[in-house]
Amino acid sequence: MRRRIQNPNIDREWFLNELEKRNMSVRALGKSLGVSSTMASLMMRGVAKIPHSQAEKLADLFGVQTAEIYRRAGATLDNEKRVLVMTHYIDNDLQVQPLPTENQFNIDAPFDTPSTAYGIQLRTGNHYDNWLIITSGVPLKPEDAVNRLCVYDSLEGHRSIAIIRPGYLPGTYNAVAALAPQKTIENIEIQAAMEINWMRPRSM
């Protein structure tokens, strides 16, 4: 049997301290991550690599950025960037549309960008034109999206971007268009929303 080699750069003490702060055993950690206690132990000791999905869960559990998990695990980060494909755009009517495959392009995204995320380019013709957005890709219930800047889906099947506010009528929401000041769509029903994690001008 091939003997697994421990990563000498892992900050094992830090991981153990984080578990101790939460009165959490390695067995409980494994259950939280959806892996066996043996695998959780191997990851904490630097014997097994921490997959990105598990690093995201650890980051949420410990209240840190995903990059911090990798740093403590002894990984060498390449400027803390990862590549994300821009697959959608927002048109003049602030509707989210798919980008044709031939027009899609890659950008350097923050290292802790979740694996579920996708990128959107603004083609709005206003002062936000050619800005780039990264949305989490994780659907939220409408009530959990209140006061957040989100990409949202209406019951009519439209996908747009706005700050979600409580509506004036029960069971409805107001969509305050952050990209077009003074424009608010009132009393709409929302299927789901995805929070926007990152938004900035496109650099050359």
C-alpha cells in the first residue's frame, strides 16, 4: 500500500483551535462536511487535499474566506485568483440574457468565488456599460433575498437584476433597479433570487 505523505506546510494547530472554539470533534466535523471522520482527520492533518467544495464549507463554518482555508492548509495561491467564464449579459432593459458561445470570455475572479457562480457582462448603454458581475448561482427564497442586490426570476420567466424590497401588497416584492436609478417595479412575485457577490468595471 502506498503511504500518504503529510503536507508539511499545513497549519494543523489552527484547524484544531478552530474546532476547539466550537466544541467540535473531528467526527462532528466530518458529519458537517458530509465525509467520514477518517477523511476529515486526513484533511485536518494535511494527508488528504481539501476539495474546493469542502473548503467552502469549512470557510462558512470557521467564518473566514475560502482563500484562508487554502492558506492554512499549506496551498500556494496564485494571486488568489481563479478563472470564471462570462456566460450571460444584461441588455438595455436590464434583462439577463445568455451570451452566445462565441462571445463568451474568461475573467480572473476572486479565489473564493463559489463553484456555483457564473459571470454576467453589463451591456446597458449607461455608465455601468461593460461592468462585470459575479452572482453566487445559489437560489434564495424571495424572503431571504430582501435588501440584497440580486439576479431574480419573476413568475413570468424574466430574469433581471435589482435590490429586492418588501412589496406594498402581501406576498409581493419591489425590485429597485440598482443599475437604473429611480426605476422600481412594484408588487411583483418572485420565484427565486441569487445574490451578487462581486461587481466592478471591466479592466483591459
